[in-house]
Amino acid sequence: MRIDKFLKVSRILKRRTLACEACDGGRVKVNGRTVKPSYNVKEGDLVEIGFNSGTVKFKINMIKETVRKEDADKLYEILAE
């Protein structure tokens, strides 16, 4: 699954366009590398997103195309904020 779609499905970012802008702006890293919105993530990848207030690091536990709002937080595990 593409990183921009994963960020939207997991509800880490609200919209896919915001996820694309974050990737294009160089604020998203997967396993220590800055990635483009089309980067394919896998289970076990470590993702870091830079926000104005700081950074969030999380590990991808599972990948699903669709998920209910209540179950979205099961897709990832936050390591540091």
C-alpha cells in the first residue's frame, strides 16, 4: 500500500492530499529515508512524520485497505512523540 493511502486509512493524517503534501515536503521518512507519496510500505516499517510541534515515530503492525474508525489504531504502534 502507498504511504499516502496508509496515513489516511490509519487516520494519522486526515486527508490523502495532506499526506501527499507532507511526503512532497520531505517530512515523512520510512526506515530513515525520506519518501515520496507513492512509496509502498510493508508491515514492520518504521515511519517518522515531522509536524510543526514535533515528530511522531510509529511502527506499522498491519496493512488493510479499509478499516473502521474504532480499529484504525491497531494498524500501527506509536514509538515516540
